[in-house]
Amino acid sequence: MDAIRTLDATDPAGSSGPDRSQRRRVGLLHRFANPGRFLRLAARLQPWTNALALVLTGWGLIWGLFFAPADWQQGDAVRIMYVHVPAAWLASAGYVALAVCSVLSLVWRHPLADLAAAEIGPVGAAVTAVCLASGSLWGKPMWGAWWVWDARLTSVLVLFFLYVGHIALLRAFDEPQRGYRAGAILALVGAIDLPIIKFSVQWWNTLHQPDSITLTGAPTMSTSMLWPLLISALGFSFGFAAIVLARLRAAVMEQRLRVLLLSRGNAAAGAPS
Amino acid sequence: MTSPVRRFRALVARDLRLALRHGADTLGAVLFFLLAGSLFPLALGPSPELLRRMAPGIVWVCALLAALLPLDRLFGAELEDGALDQLMLSGLPAPAIALAKMAAHWLTTGLPLLLAAGPLGLMLGMRLAVLPLLLAGLGLGTLVLSLIGGMAAAIVLGARRGGVLLPLLVLPLATPALIFGAAAVDSAQAGLNWRPDLLLLAAFLAGGLPLCPLAAGAGLRAAVE
């Protein structure tokens, strides 16, 4: 309990935060701004996300890589899709999560949103890299080139650079709070790239194929391939959530440790005088 | 009490005077632009056909890189000597301060780049007939670059290595301007319709004009907090 209070006291959002009446109004939002409450909930969620991620990813990938039929046109290379599509979907979804955290951070100064944005960044960059690499491996046998400069590929590459820029910006400030603010502004500006990625296959004549799965229409893909793909995508999503959750817990504990060490250092320095 | 418009104009005029008195710093970006542009014929060989084909892209990429050079000092000098705090207290809203600095950046970097782009385009073998189109696209494009660049400069304010970070942040965001601007000239050279590309570039500018100063203002407020 003591550690929680020291963390709150060092946090500018907590000390100079909204007054009592405002605090009640945003109560739901700030319910999990309390790091202790978040840690307790996260510790309970973590085993479930871990287990779901492992089971679903394993199930989807084994089904997709060994049992799903080969494509009549692409042959066995189609199996790359079971990694590529979930990674691509998570690359965009991760950036959406980053943008949402940035809004929470800029508007409500939510302390956990700052940490979450900082922890989503590297994971998002990693899945974007997996998406680009697996797409490149698929492109060589199918298109005859590792890379083509079409709109979908280029916009995902820009997304990767946006992730990297966000990571670099966060770590460029001596004061973490300044880095969080700057990173949140940048993440929101970069969110403009998301619709461009989504619609690039419709706006431009791209080599990358148009979407096979849409929210409104029937999928243009056999159900024998669709099921392993959906299961694999779900598994990847739980994996993403599990990694972010674990990193977030570690970040909260790291912040607590730093505060404790600092206060102990201060106490030791202040004792003789 | 002077009016906000008056204060805005005074801020732009102050930056222009500063740029004029440090003439060498101002000319540096233009010289870099010409120098970088003339490296391409040396590296690719002087074949006129090849150069004419690549000229729009070369001019655009060099302009993009040259516009990055002065960004580091756009707010940096003011932050160090405390003038930024004074500016923020001047009663002018933070986005307006950012917009004034962006306007000054365009007048001291974008406009000279436009003047230098004509000769560079001709040296790379572009036809005189497509030159107005290149300048029109570059005119819109340098405005976009000033907006995005000013925004990034405000965001990295106070970072340890802002100069290294700036290209990393500006270049991905500026890619649409580069694509449409170079494509317009490319289409004109190939005898195709160039209007859609130029209109998309103008739309990009219209979107950036209100949004970039707002984001930059948020960055400035965070920097002086």
C-alpha cells in the first residue's frame, strides 16, 4: 500500500490532477489509473491470455500449415498467409491501440495510458516487421520479386517507420513525462496512415490483392482456409495482448522500484544533516 | 494592446529579420539543395534521357532533405535563450505561434528552394514546358513540408538528439506530398493528365494547414511546461 502511494505522489497527473468533483465524473476511466488495482487485475488476466495465445496460435498454425489444403494457384506458398495476415491485422490494430492510449494520455493524463503506449510501440513494430518479412518471402515465389513499391506495401512500410519514430521519440527525453506527451502527439498525427493502408488496395491499382475478408460481404475464400486463418488471427491477437500486458506489468513495477530506490537514496542522503 | 494579427505579423517579421542577418545560415539549405541535386548526374552518369526521366524525383527528394536542415533551430534557439517562454506569454495562442514560425520557415527556406528548383530542373534536362508544373507542385509541397516540419520541430523540442530524430519523424509523414508532387510532373512528361495528382497534393495541404499548427501548439505547450 505504501508503494502505491509513493508512486501516486511522484506522478504529476496524480498530484495536480482534476479536483474532487471532476474526479468523480471520470471515475470509471480512472478506476484503473490506480497501479495497485491494475496490477491485481493484470495478474489474474495474465495466465488466461498466455494460455489462450499458446493454444489458439498452435491450433491455427498447425491446422493451417499441415492440414489445410494447398491453393490451386499458389500451391503450398499460400500457407505463409496464416502468419502474414494475422501479423498485418495486428500491425494496424496495434497502432489503433497506440492512438487510443495517446488520446487517453493527452486528454485525461491517464498515467497507465502513457505506459501502455510506450509498451505497445515495440510490440507493434515487431509484428509490422513480421508482416513485411513474411510478405516478402511470399512475394518472391508469387510475384518474382522480394519487394514491389505498390501502395499497400509502401503504406505498411511507412507504418513501420512511424512505430520506430515513436519508439525513438519516447526515449529521447531525459524526463519520461515529456517523452510521453511528445509521443502521444506524434502517434495521433501518424494515425492518418491507417486509413491509407486500409483503402490502398481500393484507391490504387495495386499488385497486392484486395481484401478477401470483409465485415459486410461473404469472404471470397474457402472455409477450409478461412477457419485456420481466423483461429490463428485470434491466437496472434491474444499473444499481442499477453506480451503487452506482461510488459505493462513490468513497467509499473519498474516505476515503483525506481521511486522506492529514489526515496531510499534521498533518505540516506538526508539522514546525516 | 496590439491585435493578435499584428502580433502574428510582428513574429514573422522578427524571424525574417533574423534570417536576413544570419544570411549564411539561410543560404545553406539552398546551397545544399543545389549541391545534392548535382550529385545525381555524377553518380548516375550524364545520360540526358535517364536524367530527364528522373529529374522530378531528384528535385523533390533534394527539396525534402534541404527543407529539413533549418528545422533543428526553428524553435531550438528560442527554447535555449528563454524567448519561447516570452512568446507563450505574449497572448498569442500556441498554435498561432507555431503557424508564424512555419510561415517564416517557408519564406526563408521554401521560397528560396522554389527559386533554385528552376535552374536545377533545367540542368537535369527537364523541358521548359513542364517547369511551371514542377514549380506549382513544389510550391504546394514546400508549404506542406514547412507545416509538417514545424510540427515535428515543436514535438522534439527539448529532446536530447532532436536533430537526429527530426528526419525520422518528418520523412514518413511527408511521403504523400513527395508521391503526388513527383507523380504530377512525371505524368506531364509522359503526356498524361497531371491534375489529379496536383489536386491531391492541394488536399493534403488543406488538411495539414489547420491540423499541423494545432499539434505543434500542443508540442510547444509541453516544452515550456
